[in-house]
Amino acid sequence: MTDPTELLPIAVEAMDKARRIIDKQKPREVTAKGARDMVSDIDLEVEHTIRSYLLQHAPQVSFLGEEEGIREEGGDLLWALDPIDGTANFVHEIPLFAISLGLIRGTRSVLGIIDVPASNSRYTAIDGKGAFCGSKRLKVSSAARLSNAIVAFGDYAVGEDADTRNELRLAVARVLAGRALRVRMLGSAAIDLAWLAHGRVDAAITFSNKPWDTAAGVVIAREAGASVTDWDGSPHTRMSKATIASPGSLITEVIDLLKKVTPAMPTGWCEVEK
């Protein structure tokens, strides 16, 4: 079973199991995993539950989780899971967090499912089949200028060399503040991309491309009509350094803005997969 359409029901059942965990309990234990970063016991339980289910029901597909890394590897299909995207929000009872499960074939996202528990919203997409929130088919906004756009801007970096990696983020935020209608930092890349697909935000800029953060959201946004690129406008793949998405009518202005800031780009500005 390697057809994403056949794998979607398995992914949905795995997500249902994760939702039941999150719905019935709050985090009891929070552990530091580097400077100003954290993992909760719920992150770990959700990842273990989904990994076990997927490896049982789709053993031919490799699995990559944010907390435990690669557990099985082989073939050209890879699940990429963030058990709670937005753990800091979750721990502080800010309702902007999501479970994000993507399927990557080679370097291209081909299936995505994002569950947002606080709003009881579930986003799904399969490559070439459209994007949906529940049964509603999604389409990105028609925004054509940054001056009319709400931009979801990815979180600031934490951990090692965060100051260096944040230099570019601060520079871009400064320019966006003077160009965009509004800038929003939601604290969840999955929600940024899901809400872009839903037309709630008009662009999403994330200076990282960790598969567990972006694999699901990339295919959902793309299937809703978004242009999804690397920071320089090249097509987005698993190997991209950044994740930039907006309606096609807006993407050129977004990329042009980023390119104007890049002469000051510090070495090591992007967050790469570990």
C-alpha cells in the first residue's frame, strides 16, 4: 500500500487516537530540550501512539517524529509527525497548537493532515486531490498586495546560535511591519499553513523547513492554490531552507521583499533538520 489515497484512512485513525489523548488530559510534566525549548509528556505520548499505529498498519512507510527521530527507514515514503506543533502555546493554555502529520514521497509532500484541537478543525489534503477543512474544499485568498495582506510570520529561533539566526527574522519583521496590512506570529507553522489554505491569512513565512513542522501544511496549502517556495522563489521540497507560501498573485512581492533583506543574511540563518 503506497497510494496516498489508500493511506489517508490510516492517517485519520492515527490522528483520532492522538486527539483522544489531548482531549482527556493536560500536560503533567514539561522537560527542557535545549535553551528555551521544551517537550511535554503529552508530546511524547502522542508521538509514541501515532508511530506505533502507523508502523503496525503501514509498515512499508518510514517514520520521522520530532521527538524521537527516525524509527524505521526504507523505501521512498516517509511519515513526518509533529505530535504537538506549538508546545509552548499548549503548555501555557494558548489554544494555537496542532497535531501535524505529513507523508513525503522522495522530497515532495503528498499527503497532509493537521488537527487543531481548540477549534475542533481538521485539515486534509492529498497531492492532486484538493485541500479540505472537514468536508469544505479550501481555496487561498485573492490578496494581490502585501498592503492588503495578513502575514503569518514563523516563530523566532531558540536554542544554540538563536541570536545569529534571529538577525534575519528581525530584519524581515522590520520590513514587513512597514509593508503588510498586519503581521501575526501564531507559534505554529502547521496552523500558519492551514490558515493560509483556509484564506484566514494571506501569506506564511517560516525560516525553517523541518519535515515534522511543514510536510503536512505544504501539501494542504499547495492543494488550496498557494504557491509554496524556498526563500529565493525556487520550488519547495524537503531540502528547501525555508517555507514561503502565499497566493500566486502575491508570491512575487513576498519573494522580492525577502531577497532585498538577504544581503544581510547571517551564516547559519536557517534551521535545518537534525
